[in-house]
Amino acid sequence: MAGKFTITQGKDQKFYFNLKASNGEIILQSQGYASKDTCLNGIESVRKNCTEPKHFEVKHAANGEIYFVLNAANGQIIGKSETYKSKASCENGMASVTKNAPDAKLVEELGTKGAGA
């Protein structure tokens, strides 16, 4: 089973996507989009940019753990990961995005509560 993108709409009426690995774990999540179309554009941007290592950036959370963001060519953040306790785990997360995103199915879950709910 391959990875998948899910789209949800939060209580704030914004649209969000998650990229889930084949085991169902969320490996990348978006910020809120004003419309479904712009959310879909965000997914296409992930597909386009995830194969370029230079678009990934490792950051440090306030609690000392690390996470990564995927940036578009213009430097805008497309999505971010959960936090990881080790650099190796973070690198595995980035590799999982690179592996899963290009061919991930799109599943709309608009009747469910998503991020921002």
C-alpha cells in the first residue's frame, strides 16, 4: 500500500492536507488554505518539490526536538513534519516524504474534523 494525501476542512473553514505513509502515520501536514483549490495546489507543490533535497529544511522546536519543513522553490513552507527526538528519525521522515508523495493517492475526508478543528 502506498502513501496517500488526505484533505480535511477544519472548524475554521480552512482546508488542510496530510501526507500519510503506507502505515497511516502522518509524515507531512499543511497549514490552512482558504479554498480546496489552493489546498490541491499545495499537494501538487509537495509532489513537485519533494524530490529535491534542497527543498527540505531541518528546524529545532522549542522543546529541543527537531522537525523538517518542505519549501517551495520560492522558499514558502508547503508543509511540516511532526517532531523527532533524533536527527536519524528526522532524516527517515524526509526520505518517507520523498518516497511516498510523488505517487500518493488523494483521499478527501471533508466530512471529518481535520487540523484546525
